[in-house]
Amino acid sequence: MRLQVIRIADRGVPNQERLHLSVIQDATLASYVVLLSRYPTPTGVTSGNLPAFWFPTTLVRAGDQIVLFSGSGNASTVKNANGSTTYFFHWGLKSTVWNQSADCAVVIEAADWAASPQGG
């Protein structure tokens, strides 16, 4: 995995709740999906019927940071003093999602996938 989960910040705070990821190897974000998940036990996660966020095609480099807000907003970037870039994305959910301590984000690298035909 080329991304590292750092933390979920401001859990349950509208328009501030966010997932922070760090890029540890150059990657294309289009291969990554975030699942809303929960810890039903201390060592296992489940997603049930919760939504997922698939990142748009964006090239990122080692040392870059990724911030995914659960709420609405516009994607943007900030160039950092050390030459890295911080990428801001917005899921567009109507309410906060990481409200309980058992709520978590699972990041999956989906390098290979298939979709059903459109309309089929």
C-alpha cells in the first residue's frame, strides 16, 4: 500500500471532520477507495451497507498529504514549504460519519477491478 492512514480528525464536527492520509510511495489516487467501517470487535472491521469514496485520478508523490473531508466542498491543493503538496477532497455526505470511537475508515488499493455495463 502506497498510502498510510494517519488519523480521523474532528470526529462528528460538521464541515471539519476529515481523514488524513500520507503518501509513502508515488501513486495514482484512482486506485484507492475509502470505506466507512466499524470495529464490531477490537480486531475486526465491517462495512455493512455504508457508502464508499473513490478518489479521482490524481498523481501524488511520496511526502504528499491527502485530506478527505466527509462534508461538501471543492477539491483543492496547497503547495507546502518543503515542496510537497497537500490535496483536499470532499466526500459530500450530508452528515458526519465518524461519530463513534468504533467508527473507522478502511483504505483499499484497488489496482484491478471491473464494473457492470452501463445500464446493464
